[in-house]
Amino acid sequence: MGGEHQRGTHQEPPDRPMALALYERHAPIYDSETDFAAADRERVVDLLDLRPGDVVLDVGCGTGLCFPLLVEQVGRRGRVIGLEQSLDMLAKAQERVEAAKWENVDLMLGSVEDARIPVEADAALFSFTHDVLRTEAALENVLAHLCPGGRVAAVGPMWAPWWAPAMNVLIWYVTSDYVSTFEGFSEPWSHLARFVPGLRVERQDLLGRCFAWGAVPAESPGSKR
């Protein structure tokens, strides 16, 4: 396996009903299943360069695994808004918010492309949200609600080089239960790069992982301010 000619992988655009079914099944054990990615979540949050008082969108927030990191960095004056389309995952996120007694974390249920985001945010996080990164309407909606110069950071899986077939089998095995499509899996950041000039990308090819980060233009003509 490797590249856009993957055999036996779904190459169509993201399938929302399929994604919802996947996450409904995994919601009860998602935290333990993805514990291996804790260090990646810490790094991608650091790439956002958050400051006390910032408003940050956690796009496809799942069960809220990044909330502790985000809340710590934006402080009491800041605000975290979690966007999630899976009711089962969002219920787990709500439990996390209530257990921690965070008063500055708000949750929104619905598809990212249709979400009526109520703020102008300073930053947007995409942590293991391949389907969202491959949905241009979702990116347009999120990035239009960032302030001029707003920051973005993403982490997620990608194909290893074609000459590492064993690694790609492992990548497929690990990720096939969390994505509805493998379209764009060679360069998951390609849509985001069109919205974020100068997007920086760090490919960790042999680990099947990538980070991408940058800022929207200082004057964004598409802003919904």
C-alpha cells in the first residue's frame, strides 16, 4: 500500500453516516483506544501557540481529549469550543467537562460544515480529524470564523512511502475504524494549504503521521465578522 492508488481503500469523499456509525461504536472505549496518541495531541496543541484569553475551536473534538491541554493554555479568561457531529462522542466530552468543572468550555453538536459558530476565534485545532480536513465546506466554515491572522494546527495519519508496504498495512489497520475515506491520505493537508498561505508541514513518513500549522491571512476576505 502507498499513494493515492491504494488497493481496497475507500477513495470517495467523506461519508458522514459512515463516520457517525464508526464513532458510535467506538465512543465507549475511544479514550483507551487512542491513548497512544497522547504525545501527538500535546504537540499539536503547542503548535497553536495559544495565549491566556484566547478563544480556540476544537474541531471534531470527540470525547474532549484535548480539552485539558487547551484549557490550561487559554486560562480562565479564554474559551474552548468543541465541535462534534457524534452525539455519543459529545456525551463523553460533556462528562469530561462536568468532571473537571470547566466553565469556559462550550460544546456544539452537528456537522462542522453546517455549524453556526458563535464566535470569532483566535485558533482552530484539527486533531485526528481526517474526514474534516478532506471536507472543503467544513474548512471554509471554520476558517471564516477565525480572526485575521488566526492560527491553525492539525495532526493526523497519512500513508507511509510506497516502499514501506508493511507500515502501510499497519496504518490501514489502525485508522480504518476512524475514517470514512482514504481519499487524500498521501497529503491530508492539501485542502487546508489552500486556505492557509505558507502552511508548514512536517511529514513523519515512516510513522505514518503528519503535522501542519500556520495562520490565515491578516485580512481574510471570507471572514464572517
